Amino acid sequence: MFPGVTIIQTADYLIEIADRCIRLANAGRRLADELDSSPAIKEQRARLAASGQEVADKLETMSREMMAKAVELDTSRQKASPRQFGP
């Protein structure tokens, strides 16, 4: 970890970035779908749509990895301080 940064801050940061990745992935998918459904589609548009889908897939993967890490950090924090989180 970074000096002075708590597990809670790190988990919150990961959740925030994961959320941003999902929003970017959704925007990329909408763009790719719009390009792909255009009646005047050409080879360049098809490649661009495929690239947009690839970027969206990678962003979603990053988001899932960060959310998993945030959950892992939060679980570790809860195990380290069980009295703070219930019986």
C-alpha cells in the first residue's frame, strides 16, 4: 500500500475507478452498436465498431478486477477488526 493510505481509501478508490470503467465500456458499446447498425456501413466502420467492442470488453474486465480487489481488501479489513462490524 501507499504510505498514509488506508485500506478503506484504497477500496473506495478501486470502486470509483471500476464504476468509471463500466461507464466508459457502456459508452463504447453504444458507439460500436451505432456504427455497426448504420445502413451505410463500410469496412472502416466495421473495424472501428470491433475496436470499440474490444475496448469496452477490456474496461469491463478491469472494472471486475478492481471490484474484486476492493471486496478482498474490505473482507481483510473486516477480519482484522471484527468488533467494528458486528458479532
